[in-house]
Amino acid sequence: MKRRTFIKNSSVAALTLAAVPSIFANQENEYSILELMGKADIDLHGEGINLRKEAHDAFLDMKKAAYSDGIDLKIVSSYRSFSRQEAIFERKYLSYTEDEGMKPLDAIDKIIEYSTIPGTSRHHWGTDVDIVDGYRKVDGDVLVPEKFGAGGPYEDFKLWMDENAETYNFHLVYTDNPKRKGFKYEPWHYSYAPLSIPMLEAFRGKNIVSVLQKEEFYGAEHFTIGYLRSYIQNNILDINRSLL
């Protein structure tokens, strides 16, 4: 029988409070665990942008500059709620285990090559974006690393971002550093550092492992403490050093 998806409305606060007693002692400049896990409503700005105000404004400045150089910065994905990330995870988990016959942990390992465990995505924060060049017409999945390399349709976009993104405080998250562990290279994923750095620091201070073990989506029953600790160390924290 399916372990049902994340606890709705009235029960979610009780569940999380039990897991992390200090959650609602949300002091100034501190982010709650619900907010960091995409379970709280946050103030988002911009049609088709959906970022926190400061990140939204910086993105528009960067987008305007890119236009002048013949690049159309188009957001493929920005803010993503817990329930949206959960749907992505469950769809892939069922596809790998039921359609392809993979063992549960093998399926999870395959998922976390590019997709996060629900509640741990940087897209929950309203600071991160997946971007392509909207001027380029591309068939199929646009978020493919080879399409951003030499000769690919997004080569000029990637060169422009390499040269200019950090001027607007947007940093590539999952670099092509061969020594980096965790998620594979994502040349499309950028993070607004002035907000995401303190949010990551707050995330590290929460007992996320304890909370994740209480979640009830497909595959969650296979999360051991050791597995989740390794995942956080390799996938969440082994990122571009400029974002730590």
C-alpha cells in the first residue's frame, strides 16, 4: 500500500513540531524548516519568474543586460513547492521501479543524479532558477548538459553566463568540477547568492534527517539515517564553493 504524500494542512504543523521542537521560534533573519522545505507560503514576484523580491530584481537586471547581447534569459523552473517536488520524485520512482524493474535504492540513486529528495530542493527557497536562451528553438528536453557545450544551441548562453552572471550575484550551483560529488553537472541552474547562502546555512542547522524520515511519499520508507546523511553531504553541500 502506498505511503501517502505529505501531511496536509492541519496535521503538517503538528508533525514538524514533533520532529523539530524549535521550529516556530522563528527569529528575525532566520528561516523556518517549513519555509526551507517548500511547505510554507512565501512572497514571490514576477509572472513566470517566481522569485523572492531581491532575487527577482537582480534577475530582471541580468535579463536586460543579456538582451543587449542577443541572449533571452528564459526561466524553465524557479520556485518549486514541496508537493511539486514530491510529484516529480514519485513519478520517477514509480517509473524506475514499476516500469523498469529497478530495486528501490537503485531507483532513488538514479533519481538523485539530477532531482532532489522532496524537502531538500534549492528551488524551495525562491532563490534558484533553471535558465536557457529563449531565442534558441530546441527539440526535446532542453536541460541536457551537451546542449550547453561547444556547438550546442545554448553555447552562447553559457559563455555569456560564465562572463556575466556573478556580476548580478547569480552563481552556477552544480559545476563540472570532476572532484565534486552528488548531483551531476547542471549548466542551467543558477542561485542568487545573497539570499541562498544564509538559507543554506539555516538549512544546515535544522534536523532535516529526522523530518525526512517521517515523510510518506513513494520511496521514503527506504531512507535510513546513514543514507540521508550521505545524501545531504554529497548532494546538498558539495556544490560551487562560492555558494557555501
